[in-house]
Amino acid sequence: MTKSNDELMMDTLYWWGIPTLFRCDHKLDPSECDIALVGVPHSTGNGTTERDQHLGPRAVRHVSAGLRRVHFDMQINPWEKKIIYDLGDVPLPEANNNEQCIEDITSFYKKISESKKSVVSIGGDHSITGGILQGLGSNNLSLTKGKKISLLHIDAHTDTFSQLDHFLGAKKSAAHWGSYFS
């Protein structure tokens, strides 16, 4: 479907329209796309939702509206090569219950894994990583075609404390995500 000049003009206005990641279409079904973009608005792995990490997906949606570009050197336009949808945010109805949120994140990503789709996630605090990996690594690793999931984590501090208690009792916190699914 070819866009009119007015539609093309409106697409360049970052403040117009319903914000999605990189102005991709918003669809709930990952089976219809090649790449799924997902927001994970979670911050109780650090204590409570009084922290601001849960605002990350919303902020990136607003900023990314003007960033849908062709790679300058390689002249690759991913938006023409792949079907990319913003699946929205992981629903977290018990936002201050960290353990339940990690389970909700895991369940959401299991559905993406079942669809065998690549996914890019925008979070949230570090605790989301473990839930995402658990979800994508489910179902006999169908997303990765039987290969193990690999992750290179570069950070200013370790997130693999196994002997440190979280002050609210969370077992799958931002400080523990790298140790709880081993």
C-alpha cells in the first residue's frame, strides 16, 4: 500500500499519532511479523514502581518516532526488508509484586518463542532479563532451533548475587537475575 504525501508528511512528525516503537504497526499477534518489538515496563526488581525504569518503553516509543532510518553506510532499510511490529507492553497487573511480574514476563515471551520470532525488548530494570530468557528458552528452545540462548552482559556491576537478600524479599530482583535460572 502506497502512502499519500500527507501520510508521509505526518509520519515525519514525532509528536503525531499513537506512539509505537519506531512507528511500527501495533499488532498483538507475533505470528504475523518477522521481528517483534516489546516494551517491558517493570521496575520492582529494584524495589518499587517509584523508580523510573518502568517508564523506559514509553520514553523510547516517543523518541524513536523520528528514528526510522536507512543505515547510512550500508543503505539497508530494515523496515522494507522485514515485517516489524510493536506488540505493546507486557501486561503487569501486579506491578509491585516483583515475583509475579517476572512470571508474567516469562509467560509473555513464551508466546513469542512459540511463534519463533526474533524479538527486541525495551525495559525496565535488570530483573526483566531473566524472565525474558526463561520465556524464550522454553518449549525446547524452538526460537533458537535447539541451540542454547547466549547472552553477553556488560555492566558496571554484577547482577548475579546469589547470597544477597533483596530488601523486599524478591528472589528474582535486578541484583539476582543472572543467578536464579541456572
